[in-house]
Amino acid sequence: MKSRLFISLLLLTFSFDGYAQTDTDEQLAAQYFKNGEYEKAEVYYKKLYKKSNDEFFFRYYVDCLLKLEDFDGAEKTVEKRIKKEADVVLYVHLGYIHKASGDTKASEQAYGKAIQELPPFQRQINALANAFTDKGELDYVVRTYEKGRKLLNGLYNYRFELAAVYNKQGKFDRALEEYLDALTEDESQITKIRTDLLDLFIADQTNAKQEYFEEAVIGRIQRQPQKDIYPELLIWHFEQQKKFSQAFAQAKALDRRNKEDGARIMQFGHICRANESFDLAIEAYQYVIKKGRDSYYYLSCKKDLVNTLYEKAVAGGTYTDQELLDLEKTFLTTLDEFGRNGNVAQMMMNLAELYTFYIHNTEKGIDLLYEVLGLPGINRRDLAMAKIQLADALLFTGEVWETTLLYSQAEKMFKRDEIGRIAKLKNAKLAYYTGQFEWAQAQLNVLKAATSDFIANDALYLAMLIGDNSIMDTTYAALSTFARADLLLYQNKLDSTKLALDSIEEFYPGHSLQDDILFKRAQIAEKEGNYEFAQENYHRVWKEYPTDLLADDAVYRMAQLSENQLKSNSTAMEYYQELLLNYPGSLFTVEARKRYRTLRGDLLN
């Protein structure tokens, strides 16, 4: 019994030593290979391969032989394995050895044999394609997938795999055909196809791919007019490229052909509105409204139409008093049609803003907002936003106490939400306006970490404004005057704002607020319609304080003024380019890139 136990322990020890030795050999082989010491690596991989016949060690052993240019040894090793194993991938190794040795004909024969003997199993097809990919033989990858497609007889067509290879080869036309055929076979693949195409279009600097795509899809529409999926793909493409007129034409054609209920057109209107293409958004909503009150989307589009008319009026900053009064009439007519309830809260808030900040009938605006607070069925988000907007209107009139109360209520309603952070920022600004700088600073320090870039950016600017201008002036004298000027500007008291800014320059010459004062003067000039003077002051902020927080804001405002008010697209392009090149971290870079490409005539990705 003791003898048997001794023998068992001895065998176990030998076995353990064998495994340990294998691990050591494998580690040494890998290290030598990594260091480029292929002669030493070859010794160990040969030993490991002969001992285990493992495919992993086989590949590394053959690689070592190739690195050492022992083509005969590599060829014999592969051919010996081919005799033992029916694996078409081995012919790829053999062909690669022939190619490395300069025997192109033998290489092509081996590669061809791999494809010729390919079995009708997806796993082997994938393995062979991957082997050719590893060797950089893309033409043979294509041939593998094409042969696999025939062998599987429609069970799997390798559309996306072939598209990927064609794209690597720069054959976008072939890739696109695979994508479109994939869509024909399975329309549920449209999301993946869109994603792949977006990646390709982003890298397309000449727009050649987009142009070819449009021609190819239009061709499919003409050949297969009964299929909606192609026009839908084209609509998506036009929307991505901001070609909204072309997208609208396709969307209307689908709506009419299929006698749809307007959902597609309404959604298109939303996309145009989000991209500030207001005229087309308005046209889209009107298209649905014309379907009549029986349309399921009639009421929604009515509301969206009025709100878009308002957004269009205020976005451009150029409107007449009569246009504002006409817009007010449209609001009131629509509200009479709907009745005043929670469903039209946003419309009523827009009308209140129109009264307060554009028609300058603040009392009417405030009364309307109080009415919104009491609407039956109003949801919590609209209620909180109405409180914030009412606070804004009351601040416009100088009602500070109720303003801070309303901001605080809205913040409490959505403490961990964007609405709550907006309210918190506005409350901090109110504290700044009224000289409570330390309390404002404490709130702003919290908001600097906000998820919204714009909230965080505003908080950072105001926090730095307070911090930088209280170091040398602990009485906050100049800052208090500047904060009062800021509030006066918000209240549209432009002459009083100018006097306050003048007093800072008179009593505190050379103060660190100088760039902020210049920026405020530019904002005043904009409100007065003196765009050249506004441009001049923004330019001084940019040139004299290029590294300060307001520099990128100034460049963006100059670009916007050049494009929209001064009608100088070439100058606007220069400023947009300045933002992109020298202020890449600015919040305005995304919009600047879009505007630059639009003005240059590029298609947007």
C-alpha cells in the first residue's frame, strides 16, 4: 500500500513539474518573440508545438520561421499539418509563406485552394475570412464572403462584412450596394446602416460619398417605388445634411402616397424647429393642420405652429412692432380655440414673454404668468418653468423679494434636475445683482460642476467675476456698481446702464473690470441696433483680452453680427474659423463649425 502511494506521489510530482516547465517555456518563448529574438523564440515554440500540437503554438512557430526567412522549414511545417488536419485556413498560412518567399504564383494557388475547398459552414467561412484579413489579403476576403454567400444559399449573405471590406478598399460604390441590398432583405437593419453611413460621411472631406449616396438611393426609389424604406433613408440623409427642403419634398410624397395621418410631417417639423429652420417647420405644421380638425395631430401642430412663429420672431432679433402685434393676435386666437388649460401652458408662457420683453407690456405678461400657475392640469415641469419665468418678469420690474421666493420654489421642486439648477443659477445672479456677493459665490461654486455646459460656464464666469474683483477691493465698491449696471441692462434701462459703466471708468480707472465693461457696452449697442459699435467693442475684448473668459464669447458675437445683421458672410467665416482654431474648448465651437460649413457651402455631417 505504501509502495503504491509513493508511486502515485512520484507521478503527480513529475506531472506538476511537466506543467511548470511548459509554463516556463511558454513565458520565455513569448518574451523572446516580443523582444525580436526570433532564433531563441523559435527553439521554444518548436518544442511547445511538438509537445502539444496546439494551433496557437503552431502559428507562432511558423511566424518565427518566417521572421528568420526559413521558408522551406515553414512550408514543410504547414504542409505536414495540412496532411493531418482538414482546415482550409492552413492554405492561407501556406500561401502567405509562398508570397513572403517571392513565389506569387504558388501563393495564389494556395489561396485559391483555400476558397475552393471551403465547406458550407458559417464558422469555417468566418475563420477563413479572418485569416485572410490578418494577412492583409482583402481581395481574398471578398472572394471568401462571396463564396460563403453561395454556399449558405441565402441563410446569411455577409452584407455588412462585405461592405466593411469594400470601405477599406475605398470602393464606396460597392459598399453602398451591399448596404442597400441588406436594407431590401431586412428593413429592421436601417439603424445599423445609418450608423455605418454616418461614420463614412464624417470622414468624407470631398462630399463625393454623399453625392453618390443620393444618386444611388434615388435610383432605387425609381426602380422600386413601392418600397418606403428608400425614401425614408433619403429623408434621414437630407436631414443630416440640413437639406430640409429636399427632405420635406420626400416626406410629403410619402405622406400623400400612403395617405398618412401627418405624423411623419409633424416629426419633420420638430427637426426643422430644433435646427432653427423655422420657415420649413412652419410650413410642415401648416401642412398637417390643413388635414383638418379630425386629424389626430391637428391640435399638436396648432400649438407647435404658434410657438414656432414666436421662436422665429425673437431668434432673428429683427421684427417690426406690427409683426409683434400680429403674433400676439395669433396667440390669442389659438388660445381661444383651445381653451386655457395645462395643455397650452407653454404657449401662454411664450405669449407672456412676448408681452414682457418685446411688446413691453410687462403687466400683461405678469398677469398671464399668474394665470398659468393656476391652470388646471398643468404638469410640474411647466409649473416650475412658469415660476422661473414669472420671477424673471418680476425682476424686470424690480420686485426682488418675490423673485427670490419663486426661484427658490422652482429649485426645491426639481432639486436634482436641470430646472432646479437653472433656478439656483438665477437666484445666485439675483444675489449678485443686489450685492450679496459671498452668498452668490457659495451657490456658484456648487453650480460650476453642473452637467449642463451652459449653466457651468455661466456659473464659472460669474464666480470668477466676483472672485477676481474682490481681491484688491474688499468693499466691493466697483463690483457693486457693475452688478447694478448688469441689472439695469437686464431691465432694458440702457441710459442708466451707460451711466453706471461710465462711473466705474471715472472713479476706478484701469480697474480689472475693463473687459467686462467693454462687453456690456457691446451688448447695449446691440440692443440699440448700433451693430458697428457693438462689433468694435467685441473686437476690443477679443484683441485686448484674448485669454480672458469673455474672449470666445466676443468672437462668437462678432461672427453672429457679421452674418445676421451686417450681412458679411466672409467676415463671419473668419470669426467662426478663429473660434475653431484658437478657442477649441469654447461652448460655441459646435455651432461655429456648423455655421462655417454652411457659409462655405459644405454639406453638414
